[in-house]
Amino acid sequence: MLDRVEAPYEAVDIGGDPELEARYREWLPVVEIDGARAFVYYVDEAAYRRKLSQAS
């Protein structure tokens, strides 16, 4: 879905990074927009597009 929206994003593999694993493991998948958590577990495409349009 993220590729279909055609907005730039950075995928981060948390495996092997104890700090990231402790912070995000129970929330996967998680999407942050401008450093703020926007979605956990599931990303609704319409809501994602709306949040992107509202982001700075």
C-alpha cells in the first residue's frame, strides 16, 4: 500500500537493534509521519493519504 500511494518513506528493519526492538516490537507494523505515530497494526489507505496531506 505504501508503494501504491507513491509518497517517499523509509522502511526500518528493527531486527538486531535492541533499542528499536524494545520500543516497537509490540506495535508492528507501525507507521510514523513526521516523527509521530500515525498507525499501528493496520494502515488504512484513505486515512494515510489524508494524514500525508495534512503533514508539514
